[in-house]
Amino acid sequence: MADKQAPLLNVQHLTTSFLIDSGWYPAVRDVSFTLAANETLALVGESGCGKSVTAMTIMRLLPEHGSRVDTGRVLLGGSDLLTLDEAATAAVRGNRIAMIFQEPMTALNPVLPVGFQVAEPLLAHRAISRAAALDAAIALLDRVGIPAAAKRARNYPHEFSGGMRQRVMIAMALACEPDVLLADEPTTALDVTIQAQVLDLLAELKAERAMGMVLITHSLGVVATVADRVAVMYAGEIVETADVITLFDTPTHPYTEGLLRAIPRADRSDVVLQAIPGTVPAIDRMPAGCRFAPRCPLVREVCRTQVPPLVLLNGDARHLVRCWVRTDATPEQRSDDHAARYDDAALSASHAKAAR
């Protein structure tokens, strides 16, 4: 049983880079967050903001060649997942921490029955017979709302609808009752009714098992429905984090404001949706200062040259913002903060082997 007082998951100053044309470029830079038991943390942002790369780094699923972790720790129950060997990682992945992938049709094996695929984590991580694992898989399929589960367990992924395949993915992820669940766009391409059913199911199962869940999404409507806290990501960095009520009531970073202004509202017909101009920059063409500066309506000269730190807003430890304009941060604070974050010799040493 996980310690309810300590965070289930503690991500500290995570930086992940990819090799492009003989140069290393960070796709995720200095990302930190914690996750408590029975808590849902939403990672929000446009496509290309680094949400899925963050999750894949945590799960150790990025390719060995062409990617590396430059700095950071991912603590799960006191163990740094980024320093485990392959055998230890395999023992944790799918067992204590699991992931629902973005597209179930490509994540599921098309040539194996879904019942066997749900049973696989149990066979890998539990001392259990094949027959017992299949019985448990049928029970899991029934629990996630698959009708006639015993019969449908013999079917293949292409024989299921999109919503049913997503439920199969949820059953697989929860088979070993993990402490932490990473849900990467679990409602993508589902209609509104099925989306609501999947979100309700995830919330119910999370509460039953006191899991912590990281929900990766670009939909603030989904966030408002299920999240406890929100971390807004832009171009590989967290630019604002707060509890869900605070974020919707008092959005502070210009990017967060832009995302909220772009949400359609059924209760008001007079609201004109405002798109955020421009696009997320490519990782090999990042601006020198604030990464949002080229698209920001409040940009100042310091924004173009200095990287803003993530600081407390008005001293509130629950609300952090990365913005020169909306906070009282100073360039001197940025320099000190940068040194404290990246000159930690012990942290760097723990990932020296990643600098291939």
C-alpha cells in the first residue's frame, strides 16, 4: 500500500532531448510535478507541447537511440525510475505504474484476442495460472462495461467499436491495480456520449483503488470535468499550474488565457472564439527567451531574451506561473533559479550515462 502522506509520483526537473541533425534539442525542459493518491493531475496544451513525451519518459518507453534524459528524477515510492535497469523497469511498468495509450487500435495487438491481452500483465507480474489470469481478465472486462465479457474476451480488436477498445485498454492498464495511471488522450476520436462514459469510468476506478492519475489532454472541457489540479504545458515547459477551480477562475499566463478563450460555450451565443495566432515552435527552432513570446499579445523586450522562471503567484504555493509580465520575477531571480536547477552535481551524475 502506497504511503498516503508522500506523493505517489514525484517528477523533478525532467529534461528530455531528441537528436536532430547531429544536435540534441530538448522536447521537455525542466518539468516538475507531484501526484497524490486519489488525485487527477491534468497535463494540458496544444499538440506538440511535450505532454506525451513527458509520459513516455516516465514510462521509459522512448527509443534508446535518438533520445536521452539530460536531467531529472522520476520518483515512484522512493525509487528513481530513470536509474533502474531494464529488468527492474519491466517489473514496475504495467504493475505499479501503467499507461493508457492514445490510440487503442494501434496499441492493441490485432492478432491476439482481447481477453489474452488483458491477461498478459497478470501473467507477467503475478504468480497466477493462465486459466486464472483469463478469468481475471473477463472480470476486468465486465468491470469496465464490456457486455457479455466472457464471450467478447475471445474477440479481436477489430471486432470492437472505438469506445469498447478504449475500455479494453483501461482494463489492461488496471489489471495489476497500479498506484499511478498515465492516461494519454483516453477520449480521442470518441463521440461526446462515449467520452463522458469513459471519463466517468476512469474517475470511478481511480476512487475505488485510490490511484493517482495523470490525464494528458488538449481539451479544457475534459479537464473541468475530472481534474483536481492542472499543469498547462507549452513548448516543452510547464507555464502555469494550479488547482482546477483557480485555473478556470483566475487564469494568469497569456497562453492559459488563450486556451480558455478558444473554448466554445453552449450557454452563451455572443462569445466570439479567439484563436491563438501562430503555432508551437519546433524543438530545433525555439525562441531565445520565453517560448510563448512570438505568439503573446503582452510580449515585452525581456520576454524575447530571458527565459522566465516558474514562480509562485502572490506567494500562493498552489499557483505557479512562468511569465515576466504577470509575475514579479526578475532576471536575477531567473539566473539564480537556473543555476539551482541545473548545477546540481548529484542530479547530473545520476544521468551521465544518458549523454550518449
